Amino acid sequence: MSQEKVDQYKESKKNRKEEVAKKKKMAKLRRLIAWAVIALIVVGLAVGITITVVNQQKANAESQAELYNEGAMLLEDYADIQGTATEAETETEAPAEEAETETAEEAE
């Protein structure tokens, strides 16, 4: 039995460098996999938080747009400052206004 132990020791001593190198490689591989998993988790959380924030901002902007749409915030352009009325519209409006003022003066 003693000879068997000696043979095992010699065999393990002969392959010791290879075994140590193999263990080091496995340890490095495990460390690399652990860092990759941690990185994936962090990136996943960052993407999830970013998507949530963007969706909340869009919803907030849409609700604000409903409250303050363009039409509600603009005053009517009675003097045609923006120049949206055509010449024909302004010509037809002017005599109508004069006629109203004339009828009001006649009624007095």
C-alpha cells in the first residue's frame, strides 16, 4: 500500500503544473462570467429606468398638451396681425362693420 501512495504522489507531482494552470484558467473564466452577468444586470436596470423615465415624460407632455393646446392659448387675431386673412375677407368685413355703425347711428 505504501508503494501505491508513492506512485500517486509521483503522478500528481508530474501533473501539478498543468492542474494548477487549469485551476487558474477556470478561476479567471468564472470571474469573467461573474463580471459579465453583473454588467448585464446593471445595463438592464439602466435601460429599464431610462425607458420608464422617457415614457413618463411623454405622458406628462401629452397631458400638458391637452391642457394648453395651441388654440386655447392664442387670442383671436381681430386686427389680422398674423396676416392670415385674405384681401377678399377684409374687404367684405369692412362694409359690414360700416353698415352696422350706420344703423346704430340712425337708431339714435
